[in-house]
Amino acid sequence: MQAAIHSLPAGRTAPGQVPSRQVPRAAHGLLSLTYPNKELFHRQCALLRGAVPAGFPSPADDYVEQHISLDEHLIRHPESTFFMRVAGDSMRGLGIFDGDLLVVDRSLPTAHGCVVIAVLDGEFTVKQLLHTAEGQVLRAAHPAYADTLIKPEQDFSIWGVVRWNVHKV
Amino acid sequence: MRAIALIDCNNFFVSCERLFQPRLEGKPVVVLSNNDGCVVSRSQEVKDLGVKMAVPWFQLKDLAKRHGIIALSSNYTLYADISNRVMRLLSQWSPDQEIYSIDESFLDMTGIPDLTQYAQTMRGTIKQCVGIPVCVGIASSKTLAKLANHVAKKQQRYDSVCDFNAMSSPELDALLAQIEVGEVWGVGRRSTSRLQQMGINSVLELKRAPAKRIRAEFGVMLERTVAELNGEACLELDDVTPPRQQIICSRSFGVPVTLLPDLEQAVIAYVTRAAEKLRSQHSLAGGIQVYIRTNPHKEKYPQYQQAMLLPLFEPTNDTRLLCHAALGGLRQIYRSGYVYQKAGVMLTEIIPATARPRTLFDDVAAQQKSASLMSTLDRINRRMGSGTVQLLGEGISKNWSMRRGNMSQRYTTEWDELAVAS
């Protein structure tokens, strides 16, 4: 009987059943005969009854894969990844809107044309970074915003590279 | 030769604040302890003004006004998250790590060639990935590594990485002769003055002190320190912190409290927090102590303090059972007519949940129900923010809670407190 329980694929217990790892040890042994809690005892019985058909392994068992995780998909480097909120519509041309959620990775190198979180005069800004002959340029994706050429005396740094934008449809 | 590195984050709390508030860069900034009491972290600019650690904030108000010092309340949620990131990154640079505190970690780097360069690259990676500046001290023992870190931090020519192992011994001794003996790890204020009376003022003098005499005067601990100063590694890296044997949660109130219902709310809140910690380390507590006290610094007021240890019927980590016991104790020790300043709870007799003693009278069904209720509670509070689901007794508006006048957002752990980029 115990073997039958263990052949149940993990996480595939039928509704109403107790997953096998939660069954107290005592319930399997002799003690269960004198078990004081009737409700639990009946549930254990139901579990054992339900487990018998699973003694024949499901042909799908070998094909059980892990769940796919959005976290894993969006976050390559958990230690250096931070979320930020967008304010304003200066980047709407690249599909980044007011209130969107940015996935920012600080570990990535910057490249010409990538979208970055920059710190300009002590404030965060999300813009496209361009390396031009005159120097670094921050470009918005909106016709109303002019390019910002970074002057050497300006307090400027790149905080991180934007890898994803999460936009609610 | 053994190579043990101590990595220490520079002005850690201030650095965390600057990461998400870049406009604080280059400005004098301090972070204050709970209830905005004392200075617990200072930016370099503040250190340069001569402000010492643990100075009460009210003593600094004039200086702060003159120099525009910015004071922030401590945001431990943020610091803990950033610390975890730093520690996980550091663990990739060595097979053996001991996390020593929220902002310090030992790494075993024995056998790695060109250590100074290696440590510089590691430092650069931490700075880029999490934005936290760190200093690295390397030596053949933990005690020396601590001192190497001190040198890396204080002496600019080492560029934040100081490797004692790379120095000749006359060179190292010359350096140790410049450092006061009180800087040595494990040498407290009292030992320092006794050592000074014996004519031991510098680290070098302690290093050269006869071990027997040190043992006779101070005991084996300091004798071991002397051995460590001589390059003999006596202290190993503790890679796993054992589960805590006691869990304490206590805080001073933001405002003085006189009434029992307010104390009850506070005790429930502290039990809740302590029980969460207990469950996160998969343990049960066999007893709980509750204590209350008035403010010993206000001598004009009548003073009272009392504690009570309450054994539990069976070991548990159920917030409700722990609260029930703690409140029973509180009601017995509470006396009206006092102005209370602090309350706390301590969980004792902690055992792993798997080692729960079984008895004939165990109500296994109730235990299971309790376990699933508590894990659901923890899951909800983890996902939706702490305090989403709480015992009603904790109160909704907490008029006793801490003063945290100028706390920054929890940028990395709460959806609606993220940093904003325009």
C-alpha cells in the first residue's frame, strides 16, 4: 500500500486528498487502529483507497515537466535585477508607458541603442542610450522630447540596463 | 598559506539608501536607529565632520543644521534584501563562506593566485551588480583579516583591498605598530585599558606579548587572539549558522504607554514577528517569556520592570497559542500607574519541528490544522506584504509603534513602493 502511495506523481493528488508527505507517521502503523481522531482516520482511508489505481504507473509520468516560471524567464541574474515603475510617456515610441513595470539588470554591459535607467542630476530617468561622436546621448521615444547630450560637468551615471517592460493590456 | 578574506560593506545602510536615492550621493547622510534614537550608519562626509557612531540624534541637531546633514530612519527591510544579494554574490567567489553580520562576510580564498587582483574584480562586480561599495581585507587568520579590512578602509593607498599575506613581515609589523590595540577583534573597552596599563598599546605589542602572561591575565580567548595575530588560524569559518536557540523581539515604544490594552497590542505584534521567525527556521518553542519596563533614564518617574516565563502545554509555533500564553503573562505582571517604555517577548526551548515529542494525548488533527493555517498566513503575508493578515488583537492603528519619521520606501520588497523613473 505504501508503495502505491509513493508512486503517485508529486503534486498530482486528487482534490480532497491529503498529499502523502503530510500523512503523520502514526497513521500508517498499528496506532492508526486506535487513532482518536475519526475524521482524520477516514481521510487516511480515503487516501489509501484512492491510491490503489495509481499502482499502475501512468504512461504520462515520464513526461511530467516542471511548471514554466515567468520569474525565470524575466530574471537572468536575481542578485542584480531590480524592478522600477515608469512615470510619464517619454518612452511610448518603444512601447514603454506610464505606470509600466521595468525589469532592470545592473550586471549587463551597456551598448549603443539599449534602454537604460540613468541617473541624471540625482534623478532616475529611463531613456535610450546612444554613443555618438559628441558623446553619450539620452534619447526619448517621443517626438516632444529633445535628445539630451551629456555634458562632462553633469552628474551622470548608468544605473542599470532595462531588459523587459511589463505592460498591462 | 591560509588566505581568509573579510568583506565589509562601506557605510552599509547609507549605501543602501543612496542606491535608490542617488541625490544623496556626496551629501552628509546618517541613518538612525529604531525610534530615530542614535546614529547607526554615517556617510564619509559625516565621519569627516567628526560624528561618532551611536551618538544620540538630538545631540547632533545643531551640527546637522549647520552642515545640512540628512537623517533617515532605518529601513531594515531594504537593508536585509540588499544584504542577501551581496552575500549571494560573494558566495560565488569562494567555496567557503561565513556570513558574519548584515554587512560582513568571511570567504576562504586559500589557493587562489593573484589575490589582490581577484579581490579587486570581486569588489567591482559587487559595486556594479548591487551598487554597494565594499572593502576587502585578506590575511592568514580571521583576526588579521579583520585588521586588514580596517587598513583597506582607512588607508587610501590600498584602494580598498589590503592583503597582509602579500607583505613582508617587517612591512606588516610596521603597519600593525600604527594600529591601536582596541581595534583588534575581540578586544573590548575594558581589556583595552588593562592592556594599556600593561604597556600594550599597539596591535604589534599585543602580537609580541608572551602568550602565557596573556592567558594568565585575560584567559584563553585573548591567548587565541594573540595566536591569530601571529598568523595562526585558530578560528574556522562557520559556514552554517545554527538555528537560533532563542528568538527575541522587543522594541521601545514611539510614545510612552500606560494602558494595558496598548501593551497587549504591542505584545501581540512582537509575538507575531517572533513566531514568523520561528516558523521560518522550521522550529517550535517550548516556552515564552514576556517582559515590560519603564524608562530607566527618566529617574523622576516611578520605575518598574518585570518579566515572566511561561511554559507552553506543548511545543508550538502557532501565533495564536504563543499570544495566548504571552498575554496571560502580561496581565499578571502589568501594574497600572507606570509609564512603560519597552516591552518584549522571548521564545525559549526551541526545537526543530521534526523533533516534536509525541504524546498519547496529541491532537494531531489540531496540530495539522494549525500548521496549515500558519503556513497560509505566512504565504499571504509574504506575497501581499507583511501585516496583510494579522490577529485583530494587534490593532489596526498602532499608537504605540516606533517613530520612523523619515523612512525611505521598501524599494525591493513592496510592489507599490518601487523606485520611479521618468
